[in-house]
Amino acid sequence: MIRFSRLLATALLVAGATPALAAPVAATPQAKGKALILRPLSFVRVTDLDFGTVVSSSVAGTVTINATTGARTIAGGLTPMAVAPGSRGYFAGSGSGNQQVNITLSPATVLTNTLTTDTIPVVTMALDNGQVTATRTINATTLAFDVGVGGTILVAANQADGDYVSNFNITADYQ
């Protein structure tokens, strides 16, 4: 009888030894959800890129506008007119403070005479960092940022007179 009791006790132990299901465990630290809400980004043209007024001659020349300072440099056979010295393109924007903004310039390739089909090649166009892309951090106090645009044009010998214009694109996006 003792033997039977031991067998029954062993059988009960084996039957009770089936594995228990694992209990759920919470992540440590607790998981969080979050969102960053930004002010709408604004970006406006303050001034156009203006190469100013020059007088052509029988010798070609270049006109360069510095994207940082707006200073104009003339080379070759061109005569600058002081009454229209030109200016850099200047753009300003606003958004959420301390956020970064990517600025991208798509340069013009030619300026076209508004009355004829004559053109002036745009040799270079760049932002005030010398590139066609830049990153700005929006000022935490003023919530503003800005960027300058400059470039160089090549005026041919005896270039036809007239107003030469072109459009270019510049965009700003939150990074």
C-alpha cells in the first residue's frame, strides 16, 4: 500500500509539473508616443537679383553680384552705371524657432531680352554660402531666417541693348 501511495504521489507531482504560461512583462522604461507641431513655414522674396545697368562695348565682359554683400564687380569691356548698381536677391522666412530649414536654388541659365530673342548667359548663381543648397536654423527669438542670392552673367561684345530678365526658383523646407 505504501508503494501504491508513493506511485500516486509521484504521478500527481508529474501531472502538476506541466509548465505554466509566462506572464506578460511591461517594457522598462514605459514606451511613449510623441509629436512635434511646427508653425507653418513662410518664405518671401524681399529683393530680386539685379545685375544693374552696364554699357556694352566691342569687348565682352562679366557682371558679378556677391550673394552675401550685394557688391557688384565688373570685368572686361563693360562700363558700370552708378545710378543702377544692382543688388543681390534677398529672401526671408519664418517658422518654428530652433528648427532647421533646407534652402534650394534652381539657377536660371540665361537672361532674355524682353523685346527680342537676345540672351545673356548666366555663368553662375549661388546662395550666400557659395552653393545651390543651404541649411539655416530658425532664430529662437525672432523666429526668422534669411538667405542671399548672387551670380555672374556674361555680356557679349556689342550686346544688344534692352532689359534682360529670367525667373529662377528658390525653395525652403523644414529639414
